[in-house]
Amino acid sequence: MKPKRKVAVPPAPAPIEISTSDRAALIAAYQAGVIKAWKRDAERGYRLTIAGRQDDYVEVAKLTKYLEKLGSTA
């Protein structure tokens, strides 16, 4: 019998940190019904899911201003 080859599993990427202020703004927008979900994307910033629309990608630096704009139009 031949020995089995071990397949090297690449390590998982390091988790992306979300700042406390960003997390609070995202939770508030979610609770207010402005957004349905969010996900932090390392390359693009945040992906926000909004009911009835395509997902929006928002830069990290522009997140709070974007959420304020969404909240005022909702």
C-alpha cells in the first residue's frame, strides 16, 4: 500500500476588523430598517444589502455619511 498524500490546506485569511463606531452605525441602520444586512469586504469596504435594490459597496471612510443619507431618505 502506498502512503496517502497529505494535501496542504491554505490558512484562513485573517478576520477583518470592524471599528466600534462603524459597528454601532451599522446596527442602528439595521434596527431602523434602513439596511437588511452588511458584510465587510477587504478590498471594497462594506457591502450593504438594501431591500428592493442591488447591494451597494461603500468605502469605509464614507460609511457614516452614506448611512445618514440613506436614513434621511427612508
